[in-house]
Amino acid sequence: MQLSRKQYAGLVLTVLLSLLSLVLGHFLPQLGAESIALLAGLVLGNLVFTQDRWQAGVLWAEKYPIEIGIACLGFQITLHTIQKIGLGGVIFILLQMIATILLVYWVGRKIFKVDLKAGLLMAAGNAVCGSSAIAAVAPKISASDNQRRTSVAIVSLSGIVLLFVLPVLGPLLYQDHSLLVGALIGGTLQSVGQVIGAASLVNGSVTVYATLFKMLRIICLFIVVLGMAKFVQVKEAKENKPAVQVNGFKLVPWFIYVFLILMLLGSLVQFPQPIVAGAKSVTSFFSVINLAGIGLNLKWSVIKASGAKLLSYGLVTITIQVLLAVTLIMFIF
């Protein structure tokens, strides 16, 4: 994570864009700072800040701050989260996540013909927590930077579609049943910011429930990272590719362990509210930095190379997620 002098310019650019996105996010809450940062980064990175002098710092900004943000999520959730949504809520999230991973991966490989690692990144991003999940999984399956950036962009852009659809669809399907609307939003949208943004467009109760469902998905991030890393090892071994034997603990990045430790500590003792609020702000801001960096680094040529195929894949993916959620809600609740 060490910074060199040649990285300062790109880092400052990314931070300034993130701060601007936060300001604009207050005026466009339905879009949110994260989505604004990604879209603005895409435009500016391809039209204005195209020189090589920006690249090293932007690349640093998109990779490392998000790790601290993921770790800080541990301050915000506890095992008591599970109690608040009941056994039905736990079963719903587990089935939704498992089915999303399996179907998104299968559709990607069989229909859209994406490679193994791109399919896993899309599955993780949609099933768990968007760019944070992709950032956690990517290094453990040796995904390339372009695979990681493109997956984050597609997952985030797909999330923008759901951001506008779900606040209308949820009340239409479930009227005033806040738990069910919260389950639909919290069980499908990718990032925490998108979940809160969409739920707040309905009402306060939906926001609480949607956040709880989302937090339960984040708790499962540890298992998803470990499972996908092992899956890639097995697949590459079968294809006679050289596979490095890695200790199970090393398959999971440091910030996931910090996240779990903080979550367990928070379940035993209550963290002071200022610390929790501060951790929430850090997670939110570093998530915006991550998406601003990805936008600035993601070039039109990369999007064009995978373009229509991956964009279609993203739209099919969110359709699958919503249909899964509606079906499971009907049978479980």
C-alpha cells in the first residue's frame, strides 16, 4: 500500500472527484455518490485525464482504500443482525445468494461465453456487495485488472437500473409490507449505498429492513471468497494448469479477517456510537474513491472489447436476481 511520488497526482485527482461526487450525491440522492463517481470517472478518464501521469495514482486509489472500507464494515454489523430478520430472513438470503452465484456463473459461461474468472467476479459482485466483493475475490482467483474493472463497472451500472426500478416495483408488489419490500431491495441491490438509497425512496422502515438483509449478505463474504478461491484451484488443476498450493487462511485477504473480528467483538460489546458512525463514513467514502478510480482507469476500448456482451450479461443478471427474490419471498414469507 506504500505510495510513491509519481502516484500523488492520480490519487489527488481521484479524491477530488470523489469529494465532488459526494456533494452532487446530496442533490441527486436517487443516483448516489457512488454511481456519480463511476459515471463521471468514465467520462473524465476517457476525455480529459488521458495522460499517463495520472494512471499510477488512480490505480492505487482504486485498489487499496476499499480494503480499509471493507474492514470497517465490521464496526457496523453484529450477529444480532440475524435475529432482527428472523429465521425466514436468513433462509431467504442464503438461498438468494447461492442461487444467484450458481445462475449468474452458469449464464455467463454457457450463454455469454465469458471466462471462468469474469463469471466468478460477476457472481460475487451481484450476490454479495458489488465492488467490495469483487475487490475481495479478484486477487484470490488471480483475476486481471481489466477483468476486475470491467466486472465492477457492469455490476455498478446494472445496479443503477435497479436503483430506479426497485423503489417502484417493491411497493407495487407488497404494498405497505416493509419487511418484504426491504427483503427485495436488500436481497438484490449490490452496494450498501445503493441499498440505502433505494430503500430511503420508499420509507424509513424499509430502509432499516433492507440494510439488515444487506448486512447479512456481507457477513457471508468470507465464505464466498474462500469458496471461489478453492473452486478456481480445483478447475485449474483439472485443466493441468500449474496451481500454487495456498494455505486456506492465505486465500482470504487481511481485511476480511479484520471485518470478522470486529463483527464478533461488536456482538459481545457495544462500540461507541461515534466510532460506528466514523467507520460508516470511512466505508462510504472509500467506496466512492474505489468507483471513481475504476471509472478513471476504465477505457472505452476495454468496454468496447467486451461491451455489448457484458452489458447484456449485466441486464440478464439483475433480471435473474429480481425474479429469484420475488419467487423466494413468495414461498418463504
